[in-house]
Amino acid sequence: MTKILQSVGRHAENNFILASLILLILFFGLLSDNFFSVITLTTILNQLPALTFVTVGMTLVLIVAGIDLSVGSVMGFCAAVVGVAAVAWGLPLWAACLLGLGTGLICGMLNGLLVAYFALPSFIVTLGMLEMARGLAYLTTGSQTMYIGSKIQSLALPLPGIGVSAALISAIVLVIAAQFVLTRTVLGRYLVAIGTNEQAARMSGIDPRPYRLMVLAVSGALAGIAGIFNAAYLGSADPNAGIGLELSAIAAAVIGGTSLMGGRGSIIGAFAGVLIIAVLQNGLAQIGVSEPTKRIITGAVIIIAVLIDRWRVKHASAS
Amino acid sequence: MTESARLSISSLDKAFAAPVLKGVKLEIAGGEVHAIVGENGAGKSTLVNILAGNLRKDGGEIRLDGSIYEPQGPRDSYAAGIACAAQELSSIETLSVAENISLRALPRKGLAIDRKALNARAIKLVRRVGLQNIDPASPAETLSLADRQLLEFAKAISIDCRLLILDEPTAALTAPQADHLHSIVADLAAAGTSIIYISHRLDDVLSVADKVSVLRDGELVLTASTQQTTIPDLVEAMSGRSQSTSAERRDSVGDARVVLNATDLTTDDLPYATSLVLRSGEIVGLAGLAGAGRSELLSALFGLVPLTGGAVQRIDNGKEQAVLNAGQAVSSGIAFLGEDRQSMGLFRGQSLLINMMVPGSAGLKMLQRIDSKIERSAGAQLVEKLSIRCRDLAQDVRELSGGNQQKALLARWLHRDSDILLLDEPTRGVDVRTKNSIYDLLVSLRQKGKTIFMASSEIEELTTVCDRILVLSDRKLVRSFERSEYSEQAILAAAFSEFTASVARHSPTGSRDASPL
């Protein structure tokens, strides 16, 4: 955990998000006797991978001034495909997972194609995909949760000798890789340029369309991976998996300093947003807050985080 | 000041960064059609905007029928009986033709709009201005450009006004439509309305107006009766000089390899086949009035708009390659600077460094790691070379002054080491010092064998910097001037030539050559 926090601290634009996260952890630690326990930690860590995967995709889409509302449904659909492929068709696990990933990629490419080359708003296209992918998830599973088996659960269980799951490791690797691409490569810079001023990007010789297609395809593929890990976590394919996940992903990205207007965003920041949401959810449950109150507090935290961020940006540019 | 003047303006001043109107004095009688002409940037639009209440004057006095007129906003100008058909079409696309016409005073029945009265009122006006087959209930976006200009006119004459301002009312109209508009103008004037008529079409000006005034660099240099004025008189008054007195910045032109060759190029916006060649080591100017197609031509050369005919060939070391899109243009060494740096160039909210480093140097791979050390030192060198005033490389580009922002955009292409620079108004809105440093930069690039093709609305700028000047008039390339032929007056006359060519007494200044310019 401290390692993660350190890397967050190194890369975050500044330490505001990190400080809030530590404050939250201390707050729950003081209020609850059980917060600093292996069980709490495991619960939090197990929830992380799926949300992390879709949040990274969402952040990339938001940076080019788009949005992907379909990630939750696509994740559910992909989990369903993994379940059907492994159980009904009897495919080996790796093939089922590959099929799940491919399904997400195709959904994302379809989104991207319509947004980039047919000039439709990403909000509308991905809203349509949200409905379609959920419908397909129900159709694929016959609206029933499909038990897959213990084999897939190994992805979500701590690896012997390392102590964390393959799912968590891959999520962290993804965060670091995506942050590198965004801040240190030509590709990342072009994404920021397109999100900041599409016309200026075009007049610099950058055609925005392949990049828009790419980020939505990546977002779909990452939702597919999230579907695999969700199935691994549950040991089964739940057609209801990921309902409302797109909103958590947007919240995490925004808490982490990503602008909905495009051109500004940080993957590490978004990951910190994921951690804040996970800590908040579990911490509130631990201190006995009811489900309705939990939702009220989580919603308020999102708004306050953005307010503070807005104030911070204004203050930084004024000085 | 005469008592009878409808509009009386005295010592009117207005400045933005620099003075735009200087001590303008103008009197217009009731029922008079008064034309105002001048080069781009002479201050015509500013004058109109002050009268329409969109801008506040800095000094001077405006009287309407003897009483002081000081509009605080467009509403005041409307209340004072001033109607304005602006140059930029202002119709709201999603509203109907009738709603657009009556937007300021929609007839009501109770709380709802009285559609019957609205449409009845509109139909009279649209028929009057010559929109014969237009249903007043159809949305404005279904109208053609010419029809929308007529709608703008209908909107302006929908109120009983004392003063009607028409800013380039016939720019998009066909000759019969323009004639019809002029007959309505004559009727309105006969009924006692005073009219300010602004146009680049000097023959129209002389036939429609009673008097004509010439604005030059914000000063009113001539007011005369149109009976006693000729087109050459107006052109001379507008340019102010009969002979060019430009400061020479010329050295020998380098070796003259052709680097870009456009043949019979046409696009949706450039209907007439245009051919030109650009050579290494030269600065070529592109002159023309607003709407003559300067930006459209540069965009077409850069591959930003699809060609409907012809081709643009990039010739690099003997290898020919067609320019098909902007991405390919950049990778073949062509750079582009749009006329509006805010919307077309800057990445606002990003650092100065990022603004200079997109698209970045040639040959970078998408997933290649950017060496921030090398990049920062390259950035620092550019800042020093162009003397960009900034706090540091991380400063938000929004915080830089206009001139420094422009330099940052030029730095972008210097970093790329592009061979051909297509620059649209490279010194728009920058101060004189920055202007001169940009000129010096362009000349030094030319010495290195680079090619610069720059469009400008300031002819003096072109005669100062350029080795030759091409002139666009009404989207046709009409003439090419060599340095020895430079005269601001002749260039301006060429720029006006296609707008006046419809009149037999005035033959076109330059016949189009068969060979590319």
C-alpha cells in the first residue's frame, strides 16, 4: 500500500489528492477499530482492478474531450461472453478470456468508428452502446448469473509468494504504462492537443479521427479486461455486473483532476480517485453508515473534490 | 454642424491596442445615401459597431437629429431608430425566417406568439427584398448564403429607422439581386431614411450613393460627392500613396528550385482554377480584400480542404508528391499558420513548451519516449532566438501577450524545420516591434532557402517583406507583381479589379496569364 501511495505521490500533479486520501484513511482508522485490518485491506484491493481498468480508459477518452458511458455495460457483456465461452462452449479459460477482451475491443471500436468517422457525439453513441451491451449481456446469459468455476477465481486471488492478485498487479502495471504514454510520448501529447483545441491540432497536421477511434477502442478493450476480472472476482458471470460503473469511473477521473472539457487529465490522479472511492465505500460501511447515507456522502465528496480542484487551478494560474 | 444633419459625428476616437479611429468627422443629411470605403482594417467596421452600440467610443461626439447619441448597447441603437445589416450574417439558424425578422418585437397574442401576424409581416418584407419563393415559416438554415444576406437586409428594414447601416450588403448577391437591393435603398432614401453604405464594389458605391467618404488608417481622408469622384480617385485616397515607399529588406533571391506547384486548383470556396508555383528562398505575398479567398487558398495548399479539381504537388529534391491532407503536408515539410491564432493555433491552457512542441520534430514515432531534457533545451533556444517574453517554459500560453503567442506558433514550425511556411496574417494584432522582429525572422528564413507564402490585408507589409506579390480578387488570382512593379495603388486596384470588372468602362487591371503566377 505504501508503495502505491509513494508512486501516487511522485506522479500526482501535486499532493492534494494524496493528502485527501491519507486523511480519509486516518479518519476511518480512528473511527473504526477494524479499518486497519487484513480483511478490510483485501476487500478494498479486490474491488480495485475492475474500476481501475475502466477509469484508465475513461480518463483517456475524457482527455480528448469525449466520454464513454458504455463501459459498465460493456464490462457486463464481456463477463457474460467469458462465462458462456467457458461454460456452455467448453473453451479453455485463456480462449474464453481472449474472447471477452475481443468483445470489449469490438464494442469500443464501434463506438470509436461512429464518433470519429461519422462525427456523432460520443455522449449519444456510447449511451446507445450502454443499452445495447446490457441487452446483449442478458441475452448471452439468459438473464441468469452463470457459475464459471474456481479456475477463473485464481486471477483474483493473491499469488503465492507475492501476496497480491494477478488482477491487481495488472491494474497497477496498466496505470504506470498509461501514465507514461500520456505524459512522456508523442501519442500522449497529441491526445492532449486534440482535447485542448481540435482545430489547432488539425492545423498542425494532426488528424484527430484515428486518435478518437483509438481511445474509445482502448476504453472498450479495458472494459473487456475489467469484465474478465469481475468474473474472476465473483467466480461467475453476472449480467448485472457493472451497472452504474461508468459514473464511478467518471467520478474517479474527475476527483483525480481530469477535466470534462478535455485537454487535462492524469492517469495517476485518476487512480488516486479510484482509491478514494474504494476507501470511502468501505470506510463508511465499517463505521456503520447506511447504504442511502453512503450514497449521499459519496456524491457530496465528488462535488467537493471538483470544487476544490477548480479553486486550486484558478489559484495556480493567478499566482 | 448644420442643423439639418441627420447624423453628425465629430472628432470620434476609438483605440484597441492601437488607435483605430482618429478624429473622424462625418455628416449625413436626412435622406442621404453616404458610402464609406477603405482598405481592410481602415476602421469601417469599428465605426459601424460604435453606431450600432456594440462598441463604446473613446472620445468625440455623435448627434442624431441634433441630440446627443451615446448608446450603451445595441438596444439603445434600436430605440434611437438605427438599423444595421451587419457584414457577418447574424440570423439564428434554427429559428424561422419570420422569427428572425421580428426577433426584437415578436407580435404576441396573450402569452403566445401570434404566428399569423408574424408570418403576415414577414411575407411582405421577404417579397419586398426579392426572396420570392421563401416560406417565412421555414428555418433560416435552409436558406442559401445569398438569401440569408437578403434576410439580413429584410431584418434591417423591418423597423422604421432614421439611419440604416448596410455593411457589404451585396457581397454574396448576384447582379440582379444587388440591383434590386439598390432600388430599395433608393426608395428608402427618397422616403427620408439616411443610409450608410459600405462596400468594396466601388462602381456600386458611385452609382448608389450621393456622397462617399474614404477612411484610411482610422482617419477620414476624403468626403466628396459621387458626381465628382472616379474609381481611381477613391483608390488613390484609400492607399494614400501614389508610389510605394517601402523600406527595402531585399537581398538576392537564392537558387530558384520549385518546391510547391499548384495546378488548376479548385475547391468549394475557390471556384476558379488557380495555378501558382513557389520556389525555394523566396517570400511571396498574397494580397486581396476580405472575402477575396486568401485564407481559402492557403488552406487548400495545406490540404485542409478537399480539392474539387487540380492538384498541389510538393517537390522535394526532385521527388514529387501530391499534397492530399494536412498530416501529409506537415510530414513533407509544409507549415501553416491560421489567421486566428486563438482558435486555429494555440493550445490554450497548455504550457508554452507544449505549444511549441506540437506537432514536434520530424520523424518522431508515436510511442517514442520524449526526452524532456533535449526538449526543454530546444524550447529555451527558441524562446531566446525569437525573444519570446515569458516567465518560463511551463507558463500557460494564455498568459502571454498576443505577439508572444504568435512567436510561439512560429516557433512550433521552426522546431519542425519546415521548408515551406504558409502564413495567414502572420502579424495580425501584434505590436510594431514584434511585427518587425517577425519580418526579420522571415527574411532570415528566406536566406536559409526556406519558402514563405504569406497572406496579409496590409499591402504595405507585403511590399516591405515580399519578393513578389500575388493578388486575389473575388477568389480569382488576377495578377502577380514583381518588386520593381510595386505600387500600393496598383496592387489595391488589382484587388478591386474583379469587384469592378462588371462595369464596362473599367477594364480588368491584369488579364489572367495562361502560365502560373
